[in-house]
Amino acid sequence: MKTRKLLAVFGLCVFTLGLFAGGALAADKVLKIGVVFPLTGPVATAGQRCVAAVETAAEVINNAHPEFNVPLAAQEGILGGTKIQLVVADHQGKPDVGKSEAERLFNQEGVWAMIGCYNSAVTKPASAVAERMKRIFLSGCSSSAALTERGYQYFFRCAPTDKTESHEFVEYIQWLNQNQNAGIKTVGLIYENTEFGKHAADEGKAAAKETGFEVVADVAFNPGATNLNSEVQTLKAKNPDAVFGACLGGDYTLWVRTMKQMNWLPKVALNYCTGYQDPKIAQQLGPDGDFFMGGTGYSPEIGAKYMPDVAAVEKIYTAKVGVPFDSDSIQEAVALLVLAQAIEKAGSLDVEKVAKILRTETFDSPLSLGGKVAFGPGGQNMKATSIITQLHGGKYMPVFPPSYAEQAATVPMTPWGKR
């Protein structure tokens, strides 16, 4: 009798264990990825679009889309059917919130890796959490060069850096002087007083000085400003031939409109990954936004000619937010697509194996202008590519380098009263 009871208990234990194992197996079919962006605050719109881009990439990975010419699109999930589940958090544009949200996502939500954070100032502490925990962190568009100069082993960035764009800017104005008699000799900078803005300005000043341009204006402002009159007045008084701008979201709109109010323009205005790249802002500014320029990794105009495989994926994204990809949001989609490829190549969810694949392999990336992604020391994408565009009638027209140029840039910029 006692033996029968023991067998019954043993059988029950085995049955229960079987149920638990089945549950664990089912749980293993879902991979949680943390997604951290500014969903409220001054750049909430950009953050919301970045989330939508990562959601779009997850839909491509999780569902069979054999009609898409995108890696992993033809299959359902990764590692034989594992689906990606996004856990979204709002850092509000605040570094301390980003850090605490990263800790919460790893420790409480159990995410396997993270993608974020748009603002370089937030990406810095959030990725430090991941590095300390030896977990993978991918940044699509945070552009501060300092992020990939920390010697981190688990941090990877897809977009070009402010250092890269700064050298591109000065190369371009040298070309303008030689080929369009632009007469550009002096440079001014206007930038938000954050990790992103300060590093962009430092890189811009260094690149300008290295190539013989005189820096005559260095103007910082607090993000989310309600008035930029004194800052623009300072620029106007110094009257630089070229201005490098690092102004996000509504700050960019305010800067442009304040220049119009003061009836001043430089010969050339070149912008980092800022409000310039935002198609919504370009739409809102209308003719006032024309003739400004900036580094651009994607626009519908560029995609149509150089990135045809984006179009099918972009339909999913556009249905979510009502506008096409921009240079920032598309990089966040790339981040998840590359991470998924690395997991598939590693054949497991062993963090060390996946991180090694990310550090050593080259990935196909139809959603990247360069077509490939390959991370070098510090996690910087060595294949990151951008071109300089100029807005004409709300369209981002490639103007440099010559191999991509669709037309000559309007230099100097058309005065406000003649538009």
C-alpha cells in the first residue's frame, strides 16, 4: 500500500514537472527585448516613431513575409520559431529615468537585450547598465561619438557618429568653395546643452579648425527652449558663413522660425541628426524649411533610388505613424533586424556567443544605405553611410557626395523675402 502511494506521488511529481517543463519551453518561444525611447517630453514624437520602427522590424521577424527581400523575413521567428516580444519603456528624455528603466527592464521584466534610446544623453547611462550586467545593448541612432569610444563589449551602434558627419560637413564646404565659389570661410555652431549637442559641437569645431575654417560663434541652449532670440541674435551678430546645428525636434523648428523673424540666414546651414531629418517638421515648416541641409541616411527620395527593398517594410511602418521612415527611426528597425540575425547565426541565446557574432560578422541590411552592417572596436558600425541632402519643396534632395548628387545645392540659401 505504502509502495503504491509512493509511486502515485512520484507519478504526480513527474507529471507536474512535465507541465513545468512544457511551460518553460513555451516561455522559451518568446524572447523579450527592452525598447526604451522618449515617449513623452520635448522629442516624444521622434521617440514614438522609433518605437514604431522597432515594432515594424519585430513584425517582419515574427511573421512570414517571403515577398520581402529582408533577412529572416521569409521565416516565422528565430531559432526555429521563437517570437520577439517588445517591452516598451519611456525615459522622458531624462538620463536618470533611462538608467532606472534599463535596470527595471533587465531585473524585473527579464528582457534579454535592449534597444534605445534616441537621446545620446540617455543612451550613455542606460547602456552602462547593460555593460555592467554583460547584456547586449543596440543603439540605432544615438550619434555621440563618445558612446563608441568607451571600450564597451556589449554596446553596438548602427548610425554614423557626429564625428563622421562633422568631417563630411567640412569636406562638403571645401567642395562648395572649389566647385560653386561659395566663399565660405567662417563657421558657427548652435547646439543643445546635452551629451549629443556638446559632443556634436566639439566634433564640429575640431573638424572646422583642422581644415582651416575659423570658428566665430559657439552658441549653446537648453533643450525645450521657448525662446531662442538671444541665441540667434548672437549668431546674426557673428554672421558665420556656415552654421552647424544640433537641435532636436521643436528646438529645430523654433531655431528656423527665429532666424526668419530676425531676417537672417548664413550661406549654408548643415544639421546633424536633428529636427532637419524629421519629415513631420519639414512638412510643418513648409517653405521656411527649404534650403537647409544635413546628413541623411534615409529619405523616401533616397530610398526610391538606392534602397528599393525598404518600400515593402515601410508600408507596415507608415500604417502605424502616418509618415515614412526618417534617418533616425529606420536605424532602430535595423538594430533589431541585425540583432535577430546575430542570434540566428549564433544558434542560441548565449549572450557571449551572440555578442561575439555581432563583433565579428558582417550583416546584410537592405534598410541601411550602405547595404551592410559590421561593428568595429567599441561597437561602431563601420559600414554606416550618410549623404548630405538639401530640402527643396519638402523633399530631401541629395547634393553630396557627387556620386549621389541629384542636383547642385542652392548656395547661398535663398533669402526669406524671396521664397
